[in-house]
Amino acid sequence: MYISYKQDESYTPSQFSIRSGTTFHDLQEIKTAELEEPNGWVNISLKSAKGKPLQTNLIQIAILANHKNGRDTHLRQVKIFGPRLPITSALNIPDFESPELSMYSILR
């Protein structure tokens, strides 16, 4: 998240929560954080207890409090990155390495 205390002052979040789930109805809080006058990019790692990247359908960022008890909030930018996986490993499709399987790898 890109947050600028110098430009936004009371609109800057000081405490937030990140929740994830498959739908809005089963969100679970996975991380909370407190910030003191942040300026620039704030990196938050979303990994499971086993150290693997978080797998979810929905991510919610909830602003719990602002600096100087502000009522509105400004998040200047949010970027979410995840690991790139080959399509074969993501969908559990076997690799087409043998001649018998490679003839079925492309549809014409």
C-alpha cells in the first residue's frame, strides 16, 4: 500500500486489518498492523503458517483507525502480487514430454 502521512495527515490510516476468505461471509482476519506516520510503500507479506503464499478468492483491507482520529481515509495505491505458477502445476495437468502425450498438447 502506498500511504503518505505528509500529504494526508488525519486521513492516513494508523491501524488496519487484512482479511481473506472465499466469499464475503467467511472472511477471517489474517493480519493486523499499526503504522506511525508512514510515508511511501508499506509492504505486507501474506503467507500461511507453513510459509506458503496465501491462496484465497477475496482479500479485504479494513481500516480500523486513522491518525489524529480522522474519519475518512486515503490509500493512494494498493498492489497485490503473487507467485507466478505455470498453468500445468496450477491445474494439475501433466507435462507433455513423451511423444505419445505431446501429440495431444496442441489443438488445431
